[in-house]
Amino acid sequence: MSDSTIKPEPDAAERPGPSSRHGDGDAGHRLSPERRRYLWLALGLLLQLFAVGGRWDLALTAWGFQIFLLRFLRTGRPLTALPLVWLVGVAGGLFWVVQLAVPLTFLTVIGVLSLASGCLVPFAVDRFVSPRLGSLGRLLTFPAALTATAFLLGTYNPFGAAYGLLAVTQHANLALLQVLSAAGPYAVTFLIGIVATAANHLWERGVSWRGARPALAVAALLGLVIVGGQARLAFAPASTAPTVRVAGVNPTKATLAEAERLLGTDLGDHEAVARVDPAKVRAAADAISAQLFADTRKAARSGAKIVLWSENAQRLRSADEPAFLAKAGELARQEGVYLNVAANVYLPDAPYGRDQTVLLGPDGKVLWTYQKRHPIPGLESYKPGQGPAPVVETPYGRLSNVICYDADFPAMMHVDADIMLVPGGDWPEMGRIHTQMASLRAIENGYALVRQDFNGSSQAFDHQGNVLAQQDTTPGDNEPWIVDVPTRGTTTLYRLTGDIFAWLCAAATLAALGFAVRRSRSRG
């Protein structure tokens, strides 16, 4: 399609009047249409920087930035405007990297550029396809394409939903987020997208009954979602379920420093550790075990029935793993707890490490062994684990477990469980927001979620997303963290049906594209 196929639609403020035609009056004090367009672009850029799933997000900016980007794109030539919208996406991705102190590697840059390219698709669909579909198509095509793109990126790209999932920006609005239990996180994406097109419809048509009807309908939809969510919070409280005491345990930074002294090298340099004298590796592991076992015992004697360690809490050679698990099993048996130990197991050959958890029952037996399904691209070289998240029936409900970054993949979190245990390992800039990202999985799937985070923020959530307790773990010298967690979850529509809403949006986008092509050919 050429630029001449679709003419830009100026808004009412950009239509030429007497002053602009004759150059008198207050024309010198008004922005020209072209400069005004670039004002919309600048506003879209500014607002998007604070709506990327980072620690400086502002909830309202997520609803605003796409309004201005659509206005900029709809009032200009697409082949010049789309690259600028793409650059806005690149800027947002780089700002996310900076504010969360994500290591800037070649793979990170490629990821930012690729995600910005993917996120450009809905804008291209809106510019080239929706004008051929009438007012209703112009209203619905962009949010459908936006939702489909977010779903496909969040499911099939190696970065998952860690970047750009708009629902994360709304983490404080629990009434809105209850829609996740019905249609998943991408439902919020759709709502934000349809608000953008409704606002642009009103902008283009002016304030009149005819022009305002789509905006009023969208406002009613949004109001219904929020009122329904508030009703769910008010009339279906999670606090009526029995609770179990869960404890989280981290290695202290002092313990890890002592282990590194005994080891003589960086605990995280797996290849280097493979060349270290096994006796030194064993001594370092024993130093870590001593503290973790002592804190586990302390937590159990404070009433905890479930104890989980943060990601990679223990570091040990694969040859020493059976003896370690025997000791951990004996501790679980002595204290009568379910103990979910998390360890970085050193291997003698590439990839030199394994990120795993093992759940030990009160009888000391192994109930699951789980390996991280999604190592972080460019940062972790572990071999990905296989199979779904494990589930174990206990007197305290059905327990399940994933590891840290796994929780950024909503599709793998559809688990029939009551309590989801998520050992995590972060850094100060990332920890709080990463835990908030994980909290969405509790609402989506109807279970309580406990994320025990090293060097970040440990938090527990009920199935409605309410924070039950939290602990800042960045100081590195934390005592065991204890929280009472509901033992009974709920069945959500989203867990049963999966991403059917997102797939419907993808199908609608393809149908709109096909219809637009047929209509264009018939006119040609």
C-alpha cells in the first residue's frame, strides 16, 4: 500500500481556520499541525518511559502513551511515522534496562530491538488495516492486535513477559486486576488498547453524541470490569480459608563471603569451580549448609510447616548431592516440615551448573526434583528443565513450585495448586518489581504465591493479589521470614480455559487483515 492510499485524519484542532489561512490573528502563537504531531510523539515517548514494567512505573501513563502515539501515527504518513514509533519503543526498552540495572549485553540490545519491532505491529495494523473496516473496526482492531502481539511475545519469546506486560503497571489496582482471573494478563492490554482507540475516535469526531458513543461504551466496559473486580474483593474474601505457616530462608551475604573465601573463587563462576579442589568446594558448601539448616530449624520451631529456600541458596558439587539431600531429609523429618531446598549444583562438564529445587516431606523422602525451565537468556547457561511444574498433595493443600524467571511465562503457570512456591534470586533494582510481576500469577490461577527472593523483595500473596507479608532482603542478613498462607485456593476461569481470549484477539486480527486485503482488491 502506498502512502497515498489512506489520507491522514486531522483532528478538529488541526483543521485550517481563517487565522492559519491568512497568517494573521493569533496564528503566530499556535503550533502548526506538523509541530503538534511531534508534540503528540514526544508525549507518547515521555509517558511510555514510565509504563514499561519498571520500578518507576506510573499506572496512568500506561493508559496515556498509546493515545498520543496513535494520534501521531494517524495524522501523518505511515512510512515516515512508523519508524519514529519504533524508536519510541526502543527508547522504552533501553530505559527499562537502565532503571532495573539489567546487564547491557549484545543479547540484551538485540532483545530490545526485537521487542520494539514486535510491539510496532499493532500500530502498523491500526494505520494500514483498521481504516478499511469502518468505525467499529477502527475501534477494535488496534486493541485486538495489541493483545495478540503481547500474548505471542509473552509466550514464545525467550524474555517472556518480563518486559512490557501492561498489567504489571497496574499492580496496585487490585479491583482492575481481578479480570486476570477470567481472561489472563492480556485482558488488561486489551482494555488499555481500546481506551486509546476510543479516545482517538472522540478526538477525531469531536464532542457530540455520535462522536462520544464509542467512548461512553468503553468507559462503561472499564467501569464494569472495575466494579466487578471490587465486588470480587468484597464478597469473595480469601481470608476465610485455613492457613499454614510458611517460612522463607536465605543465605546471608556474610555466609556467602565466607564460602567464597574457602572456595578461593567466585561462587557463580561455574567453570572455574569445576577446576577447584573438591575438598574446598565441599568446605564452602558445608559453611552454607550450616547457616541454612540452622535457620530452617529456627523457622520450624516458630511454627512453620513449609520452609523454602531462595534460588541457588546452596552451592554444591553433583557428587556431594546425595549426602546433602540425606542431611536435608533428616532435618525435615526431625522438624516435621515440608522443606523445599534450592541449590546450584556444580557439574564437572559444560554447562557446569544446574539450577534446581527438591521438596522433602516430613518423612524425609524426596517428593519432587525440579529444574528451572527458563534460564535467563545471556545470563544463565543452565540446561533448561523439562516437564510441567510439579504438584504434591499435602495436609496444607496442593503445593507447587517454579524457579524465579519461570514465573515470567504466564502459560506455564496454569497449575492446579493451592500454594505456589517461587524461589527467586535478584538484585536490588530488580527485586521488588520482579516479585510484583510474579504476583499476577496468583490472581490468574487462583492460588496463594510465596516468592522467597535473595537480594530483593520476598512477598506472599493470596489468590486475589493481596499482600500477606513482605521482607526486604537486600540487606543480606535477614532472619527467617514467616507468613501465614491460605491452604485453599480457588478455580479460575483463566486457569481452565488458558489464553483463549488472547487467541481470539489473534484470530480477529488475522480476520481483519484478510477482510482489509479483500476490500482493497475489490476496490482496485
